[in-house]
Amino acid sequence: MQQLATTLASTLALVAVLSAPTIAQVHYHADGHPWKQRARSGPDAEVPGWFLNLGITGLRVQLLEKEPRALAVMHVFAGTPAAGKLAVGDVLLGVDGQPFSADHQNGYGMKVFGAKGPIEEFAAALEACQAKSGKGVLRVTRRHGEATEDVELAIGKEYGAFGPSYPKDCAKSEKIRLELLEFLRKQQREDGSFGDEITDTFAPLAMLSSGTVEDLAAVERNARWHAKTTKEKDKGGLINWRYMSAAIVLSELYLSSKAEWIVPELQEIYTFLHSSQYVDLAQVNPKAKESHPHSFPKTAMDAHGGWGHNPGFEGYGPIAMLTGQGALAFSLMKRCGVAVDRRRHDAAYAFLARGTGVEGYVWYADDVASPKDWADHGRTGAAGIANVLAPYNELIFRERALLHAQQIGMHPQSFPDTHGSPPMGMAYAGVAAFADPESFRKLMDANRWWFALAQCSDGTYYYQPNRDNAGYGGDSRLTISAVVAFLFSLERRNLALSGR
């Protein structure tokens, strides 16, 4: 899974980032990174870089280091509200007749996560003009050359604004969900797959939650693909990600449909995951001592019970993001009747517990960050939902699940900026927080700006720039659209993951 492998940084590097003083949502680099990254295909291939999307306006903008209360227009899509009104080179200075009132944030760390500044203020104005009390017109102040003037964008009120309890009881959320499902159906490949492990997890889960005839047919095709491409013994690079995806999708489909053909397939996947879980020093690749000496296990319990990119222990070894998915996969498969080895399952939970801080934040592997430190919540989310669905009666699992959910609700600012793969991290953080209504509300309220601005004029969602800058390319809309469809499906409670 290349997009994850190329961005999983070492623990020491992340510590440095967390502790270093930064001024700002996306890092700047002298060579133009990440702004110069290009989408290889799809509607974003025409955009000359990876820029921030400003909702359904059709605008892509870049933050300006020297003007922290301004947004530079870098692209305008044809046929959108901004087309013919704004142009590349314009600089946005405010909305609704008011200049932007706060400096933007740009960087990665506890002090700078979030969207304070022009991004947040633009999102609020865009939502307000679409609300029942709005006029469907957004007034934007721009600097064009030497002149400064106000320009009106006809946004319309087709979508409306998000309701106070969105995505629950929210017409806008429901409209978005249905449009995204239609988009996902059109993107499904002939073999039933969607193209990457993240989309092949959350697209079928969103469709299964929908339950329409069309969507269930698409889920069936995807499940058959998962079954065809997994077996008891397998080789390949970054292979554990694919098997986690298959385990979760096939388990949810079985729990929904009770289709008998799925159980033998799940047994094969369980056999593979059982063998790929790291539990013995004999599984350590000797080359890891040379390539990653600081991560090489010093005792038999270092990284015990975890999963890394590949079976056993190689490179920097098992990681919390995959181990959370492994514990979740075992929980779901046990619900489907697969005989799960309790000792192995407990070993996975023990790995996650060793990596959990006192406030519920899950660090990179099986050790903890400083007590008050927190950052991206993908790992915390994967651990949280694994504990929510633990098939055992001990109270500790429920306590851990609540602690993880509350940690996400306590620090929701990093939601769209998680380590390795932000879309995957968003999905797991969202579903883990969903187990605690108060935490989920805090998460969604704090990120209303993101859901307003990541939506494109064609109804799809866009992979906004982020700290890891991972995977921007051909999947600039597909993967994140699948994740948003999944998150907006949680309130339907049609999955084990969402509390059915």
C-alpha cells in the first residue's frame, strides 16, 4: 500500500514535529511541496497543484505565508459559481463585506491543528448563504491587480446548510450521502474493486449501510473480489492492509445477509491474519536489525501481538493503526462464527493498551506519548472501535472504548490531518467517536468547516491538503468521497460498526 508506506514516519521524527514551534494546516517547503503535487487523472488533473478547495464555489486557493489573512486563487473550475467572477492571481481578503479577522494556521502540532483564520471564516460564510435565512449569494472581497472590490458569487441554496445535529436529521447530509453513493457505484471497477484498500473498505460499508438493491449488488461484487484475492497463505508487499479490509467488509456483509459462502472465506482470512500477527522472535526479519536498529525488539514482548505492513516483524515492526484493525477484524469474524484464538486476540488488545496514554491517545506503536500529548486520531479511532466491538464481557473493553472516544472529542482539530492516510484516519476516528454521542458531536461540530469546504461543485468530496501529504493523485476524490459517505451513513445504524 504505497501511499501509506511512503508517509509512515519514524516515532522520533513525529516527536520532533509535535514539539517544534510552527506558525501554521499545511507545511511550506522551499521546493514548492506540497502545493506543486498534481492529480494524475480525474477532474483535478487540470489543476496545477494541490490546493485547498473552497466548497462548491469552484475555487482552489493557496495559503500565503506573507499574508496570513488572505487566500490566493490558483484555479477556477469552469461552470461553477466562481467562473467568470474570479480569476487566477486574485487574492481573497474577506467575505460578506468583512476582512478576514484572524491569521491562518499552517503546520502540524497541538497548537496549530484546525482551520482558524480565512479558511474557517470562508466556510462559515459559505454555509450561512445557503441556509434558510441566507440569499444564496456569497460576497467576496478580492484584490485584482492594484484594485480591491467586492464580487458576488451565485452559490444557490440547493444543498442548504448543515443542521445542528448533522449528519443526523440533516437534509444536506442526506443529499450528499445519496450523491456520493451514486458516484461510488459509477467508479466501481469491472472486477468489483475500487482501486485501493481504503476505498475497498469504506465504499462497500457505506453501500451496505444504504441497503438499496443497487448498492447491495455493488457490495456483493466487491465482496466477491475480496474473496477471490485472499487466501490462507499469501505473499506480497504491504499485504496486511488488504487482508484487514477483506475481513471487515466480508464480516459486515455476513452479519447483514447471513450468506453462507462468506464463512469459509472468512476462515481463510483468519488463518492468514493469525499467521501474520507478530508473537514470536522467530518471526523477526534479521535485516530489520540493520535497517531499523532503534525499532528492533529487545525483549520477547516488544511489539508482541501486533501487525505491521507485512507478516511478522520487518522494518520498524508492528504499528497501532494496523493492530487496531486486526483486533477489530478478529472481533467481527468471531461474531460470524469463526473460532478466534482468545490468546491472540488478547495479545492484540494488550499491544494497543501499551500504546495508549492516560487520556486515551494512541501512539504510533506499543509505547505511549507524553501524558498530555495528542495528534492525529486514526490510531486512536482504530483502537476505539476495536474495543467497542470486543466480543468479551470484561468491563475494561468498554472503558477503553469510551476513553478513546472522549480523547477524539476532546481534541477534534486534527480530524482531517491524520498520520499515514488521512481518509482512513478520518473514518476510524469518526466511527470510534460515534460510540459516544457527546464525543461525536464535538468532532462533527469542530469540523463543520471541513465538510463545507471539501465538497466540490459536482457533489463529490475532495482530498484537502494535509500534514502527511499522502496519496494525492488519481484518488483525489474517490477515496475521501467513500469515507464521507461512510461517515454520513453511521446514523442509519445498519452496520455492526455503527451499533446495529
